[in-house]
Amino acid sequence: MRLILGKRMLIVFAVALSMRLIIFVIDPYYWEPWEDSAEYDRIAWNLINGRGYSMDDKPPYQPTAYRPPTYPFFLASIYRVIGRNYRAVKFIQAFIDSITCLLFYLIARRLFPPREAFTAGILIAGWPSLA
């Protein structure tokens, strides 16, 4: 039983990660930030460079309350360690999101029979709009 659970967990994680890597890391359309992500990127970059929590790309750097702080701080922590590498951010996000799919499967496993839980895990892992 334990071996089957581990094998199914690995399959759900592998499907989720491969789907997200194909969509976000390999596809060149997603290499640069755009729309909302560009604003989060500017805030994170300003934080790293000591300019405060600002969306401005040139002085004066006015503080903003337009964007919530969690994601810019997440980006800033990645930029601090790896540098301003959008591909690395996408890979880390793909990995975290794949773990989320795995957690979804584990919750479904507690609520439903094994086959249905596995089916739900695979569906959530392979659903493109959730990636």
C-alpha cells in the first residue's frame, strides 16, 4: 500500500512539474515579465537595490500600496541569491506549484478512494490554466 501511494505521488508530481516546465520555463513567451509581473519585478528589484517598496523605475522612488508585499519579497529573495534571472523564478514557481498539486492529491486521498484521488491528482497536475 505504501509503495503504491509513493508511486502515485511521484507520478502526480512528475506530471505537474513537466507540465509547468513546458509551459513556463521552456516556452520563450514567458521569459520576460509582462503586465502585473513587471510591476512585481520592479518592486522586488527596488527592494534589492535599497529603493524601498516602489514600482517606479527612476527617481523619485515613491512608496506604493498598490501591490501586496508577499510576491515582491519572494522575488527579492530569489534575486538576492540567484540574481535577476526570470527563468530561475519560473523554475522555482513551477516546483512550488507542483508541490501544491501533490498536496491536493494527498488531501483527495484522505477524502476519496485511491483511484479517484489519483485521477483528481492527475487532472489538477495536467490542467493548463492552473499551471
